[in-house]
Amino acid sequence: MSLQQTSLRPEIFPGSSRLIYDEIEYGLLLLAGPPGVGKTIFVKESVFKSLRDENSIVYLATEESPSMIVDSMRKFGWDISDYMRTDRLRIVDAFSYRSNKPSESKYYIDNPENLSDVSITVEEAKKGFSNLRFVMDSITSLTLNVGPGLGQKFMQTVTGRLKAAKALGICVLDVGILDETFLNFLRFIFDGVIEMAITEDEGRLKRRIRVYSLKLGRHDTSWHEFQITNAGISIS
């Protein structure tokens, strides 16, 4: 399969038609990188592309409330309000508890340290969905609340159920906050790892991305520079 042929496929994330040579229908990808590199924007653009391609999405949000997600995506031209009204996008809100404010989502978690409740709520949000896509932003926040031991058990459960449902998902991890043992565990249980990095060169920030590993098909392993533009992620 040539690169020209793969470019005809719908993108499952920004730049996927360039970085992955084979068609990927389902599987779970870990998106790992330092804070501030652009992981959340990458995930939100992936969400919008998936919705536009007629998929249904469960978005487990630990970093923002549903209204914050809607507002931030609109700034890039990604209006998801209609998808929420038609129930194609279901946000599992594990953030609003911090402010003691009511959630805009019916899938609300008032105590994210109760990982059993988180798991049950995710399962409830999945009901009735076909062509399921899953996003979690982020693993880091949830694990910091409970510790890596319980975090491992939770991630094993969630990834196992998503794989059984043949979902395609992206889960975000902040590198450098949790220990290397936990990172290696996640690399083991996920079907692929996308890495992001950021460096400073002569006063200018350079962001790079690569597919570190992928069990699901052939892929490019080299680093590619990318920029965050008004329209999202642009990979050179």
C-alpha cells in the first residue's frame, strides 16, 4: 500500500494518513508527551474528525468541564454542539466535581477516586453506540488521585472492555509526572504509542511527533515537526 493510497483514508488523528500506512479500524493508542506540547488540541481535533466521519464518541474528561471543551474547540472552528444535541458525543465529566458545580453532562462523576464508579459510567455512556470512538484526557489526572497501583487495574479494565467492543481510542498521558514503571505498563497494554516532544531552538519552540510503536499495522517511526495553528495541528 503506497502513501498516496493511504492519504485517501479518513484520518483517525491529525497526520495519521502520513504516519500510518495501513487502515486501522479499531485499537487503543496512547498519546504521551510533556505538559504543554499540544496533546489536548491533538485529541480534540481527532474528536471532531471522527464525529464528522459519522462515528460516535465517548469522551472521558478529567481536565475540563463539557462547556470548557465546547468553547475551546469552537475557537479552532470545531463546533461540536450539534453532535452533543444528537447524542453522538457523550462526555463523561470527571472534572466538574472540583468546583462543586453541577455538570452539564448526564454522565457525571462526583468522586473520580472511586474508579469503579468511573468504569461503570463509561460503560453506561457506551450503550447503544456503534463505530465507537473513545477519548480519555487524561490518564495522568485520574492516576494522581488514586496512585499507580489502582491506576493500573483501572486501565486494564477499561482497555479490555474497549477492545472487546472493537473501539478505536486515544488516551492522553503526561510524561515526566508518573514513574517510568507505569509508563512501561501502559506501553504494554496499549495497541500503539504516539509520542510528542518539545524543545527550544534559538528562542523558538519546536514540537515533534512520531509513532513510537503500533501493533496494528505498518507505520513511520521518524520524528515529524508540527505546529499548532488556528485550524489545529499541522504536521510537516
